Amino acid sequence: MMASLKSAKGIVLSVLLIPQYATSEYKPEVLAEHGGSYIFANQLMLSLSESECGYALKNVDYSQNFEMAVADVKGSLRDEDKHELQSFLDGSGFAQIKKESDEIIDSQLYGFIKSGLDKKTACGMVVSTCAITLNNAKQRWVDAKKLYSR
């Protein structure tokens, strides 16, 4: 009886642990998706800090946060994927993303102003939207890193 109870406990434990190990394989496409979103959200905050709404942010160095996010993503990738990410960051694709993040900030700001909000309130809305975007992207990145990094 005691032996069957021990083996039953072993089976239950192995069933509980198997899904964790089964999903812990390296998946560069998932890491790229969530890591890219996390890097973009940090770029969005950097663009916001350099915009006319930058005054609404606390004294945070968003360029340093951006670099830390890139380092975090790179640290979870295999060497060949690190090189691919760096090539993207150095290339025209990321230059386009920087431009688009500036346009997103401006579009949101002027959309809120056009809807009747004063500039200070509009900036608050843009800051809130970007902060929520960053928080969500960071959480998805942390989850993906736990499950699929090297």
C-alpha cells in the first residue's frame, strides 16, 4: 500500500511538472515577438520623453531604460538571434520604428486636443496610454522569457 501511495505521488508530481518542462524549449519566434514589443514600448516611452509632453514624466532616463530593455532581450537570445536583433536595431527597419513612435505620440496628442481636451490633460492621457502599453509589453516579455529563453 505504501509503495503504491509513493508511486501515485510520483505520478501526480510528474504530471504537474511535465507541462512546465515541455513548454521551456527555446522559441526564438515567440521571444522575437514579445521582445520586439517590449523594445518598441520602451522606444515609445523614449519618444514620449522627448516630445512636448515629456514634462509630464518623472525624472527617468528613458534612453537608459531603452538600453536596459535591449540588453534584457539580447540576454535571453542565442548568439545568432542576438546578431539578428542588433542588425535590425542598426538598420533602416528600426529607424522606421523610431519615426513611427514619434508619429504615434503626435497623433495621440493632437487627437486628444482635437477632441476638446486641453494640452495638459491630453499629455496626461498620452502618458497613461504609453505607460499601460509598456507595462503590458513588459509583462508579456517576462512571461515569454521564463518559458522560451535559452
